[in-house]
Amino acid sequence: MFPYFQTSAMTTKVAVVTGSNKGIGLAIVRALCKQFEGDVFITSRDLGRGEEAVKILTSEGLKPKLHQLDINDVSSITDAAAFFKDTYGGVDILVNNAGIAFKNADTTPFSIQAEVTLKTNFFATRDMLTHFMPLMKSGGRVVNVSSFVGSRALNGCSKEHQQRFRSEDITEDELVGLMERFVEKTKTDEHKKDGWPDTAYGVSKTGLTTLSMILARRLSKEKPHDNILLNACCPGWVRTDMAGDKAPKSPDEGAVTPVYLALLPPGATEPHGRFVSEKEVQPW
């Protein structure tokens, strides 16, 4: 009985969406439950909130699954990675949606905002990619939910920083160093003098989009026959707790581009290593 279960589960496809108990993440899970032939996992730091999200989608006739996952906790990431490897033999779709943003009116010192924002949006998402990229099955799709604010932040950087972020030979280690440098410079209020814009959220998303491009190049070089496509995207300005209620898009509308990238058809070769918005590749 058990070996049979294991074999049948191993042949089932699986999609994992981080930070998906609400907002855009929940909308992505909803769309995947309708369009993806396989199991779709809500992941949530808080199991109670995750269970509430499951109830919402179950009431709509959908069948999401739930796994606890806190991307800021490496042991939580490794536990989840082991679960998906053991249960499904890997992952078919990974959507890195979890992220945070301080409100404009927040009085938290900028250096703290920078440290906290980059910890989640860049460093924790990078930890997810470090542990989950080896699990991606042939034909897999990786989608990193970034933002146009990252593009704007890039244009607000010094020419030197812009050149490195856009270069084809920037390494992951160099990028990590740049992200650490930004955080360090905010502590002495020297970030602007050092060529950085005044937006922690923007810099975190500049880093995430650049990381996506680096990892896509690595995939093309190291696993050219696996046909894994990895992209960053902007969902748009969406009505969520993070973006507020004045945004023009609903969460379901915000999910359109991430889901499009998650479901790129078998055999597709593009987009890969791109920044995509409204299902169109954007300049970087």
C-alpha cells in the first residue's frame, strides 16, 4: 500500500506558492487550482491563517493543499524542501510571492526598514531559491514576484550600480555584496552618497529581478536540456494589505502575469531570465 501511494504521488505534479494565505498569493493559488493539473499548495508562516485560506478556496469548489513555510526561517525552508522532494520527487512550479513593504507613513528608521525589507524580499527569497532550485523538475517554471518599483529604483541608482545590475557577468556573490552594501550604508545615512535611491522596497526588488536573471543564465548553462524557465514579474498595483485599497487591480487581476509565467506551455523557450509585466517582457 505505501509503496503504491509513494509512486502515485511521485507522478503527481505540484505547484508551491509562498506567502499565499492572502492577497496576490491566494489569487495565484486560486488560478492555479483552476488551470494546473496537479496539487497546488498554499504556504503560510501561520498555519491558522493558512487553514482560513484553504477554507475560502474550498468554499469556491477548489482543492488547495497547505504546508507551513516561513521563508525567513531557513530550517522551515529545508523542512518544506524535504517534504516536496520526498512526496512529489521535486517541484513543477515555484512562485516566490512572499514579500513585505513598509507604509509610506511608517516612522521606523530607514536603516531598520532597509534591513527588514531586504531580509525578506531579497535574502529570504534567495534562500528559497537556493534550496528549491535543485528540486525543480524538467519543464519546471519558477516565478519571482518582483515590482516595477525595482525598475524605478534601478534608474535612481548611480551609473556604476546600474551598469553592474544590468551586466551579463554579475555573479550571485557580487549581487549579495551589493545588497549588503546598501543595508550597511543606510546605517550611517550614506546610501544616497553611495549611489543608492531612497527606497528599501525598490532596492530589494532590483536585487530580486537581477537575481532572477543570474539564476536563469545559470540554468541555461548548467541544465540546458531541462527546459526550466525562470522569470521575474510585476503583478501591477493591486488592492492588498500591502498596497492599499486605492490600487486599480483586484488580486485576481494581479495574479494574471505570475500565473501566465507559471503555466508557460511545455516546449516554450521564452521568456526566460526576463522581467515581465502585463504578460510582456519589459526593458531592464
